[in-house]
Amino acid sequence: MSDLASVAKVMGGRAVRRIAFDAETIQRRVAQMGAEITAAYPEGDLLVLGLLKGSFIFLGDLVRHIGRPLQVDFLVASSYGNGTVSSGEVRLVYDPETRLDGRHILLVEDIIDSGRTLNRMAELLGARHPRSLALCALLHKHLAPGLKLEPRFLGFDAPREFLVGYGLDHAENFRHLPFIASLVE
């Protein structure tokens, strides 16, 4: 799917600025990241924690490329409550019941933008005494001042555009797309 008219059709006519990362490029980089993670964790209990909802497609593809035993769980955080503007207060909506102490924890995120949620997750997870805590992010916009946990594994530097696809959404739409597109705002 290379022309924008075809992409817009799949996206219900939504105006698309461009394809930021095509499916083949994403899959190639995810495979490389899986190999990097395998090499970085030669032993010890590895728990891959996905931050929902955006990370689920990336995490699913990523763990299939990690060539070592691991476990998977998820976190759900919210800073919005019932509003459409962030309250600034991040709370866990779903907290994994998996034991974290003494384990290598790899937190998987789809995109780093403000960093507020990631900073809070780093505090909460660090307080549970993991053997190590690292961040794996598919995209990084480099907008987050004072990010407490820089990504150890990074897919791509992201353009400062509104991105959808491959887990990223707009009003819960477009997560299913195999590519990442930039919407016209």
C-alpha cells in the first residue's frame, strides 16, 4: 500500500499527510530490537511489561524475536479520568499481579511524548525492587523534559506529528494498521 489514496481508503477517508514508517521497515527494526534484547539479557528472569493499549501490537511482534525465556504482563495507566485533557496525575488502572522483585523488567511503550506516564511507571516499578528496569520504546519524539528512564532499546526517532497505526490510535481507531501514518491535523 504505497499511494496515499489507498491508505486514505483503508483509513476511512481520513486525511493522511504521509506514511512515516512502512510495515516492512517496522518489522525489520522490531526483529533487530529482539536480537538486541536477547543479547542484553543472557540470564535471569525477564519480565516484559507492556503499557496498554498502544504497545500491544509492538509487544506481540517483539517478544517473538526475543530468543530466550521470558514472561509477559501488562500495565494500564491513566491520567485522563473522564476528561479529554490530562489531569497530570497518573494512576495505575491495572497493576500486574506478577512478582517483580529480583527480576529484569523491560517496560515496553509504543511512543514517548510528554514522558509523564513513563516517569510515574519508573517510580512505581522501581519501588518494587527489580533486578533491573529498562525501557523499550518503538518511537521517541524527544519532547519529554526530565525523562527519568531513557529508552535502552529504541525503534525510531519519531517526527513531531500526530501518528497512528501499529498500535497508535486516534479515538481508538487505526491501531490495526501495519504501518505508521501521519494524520493531517
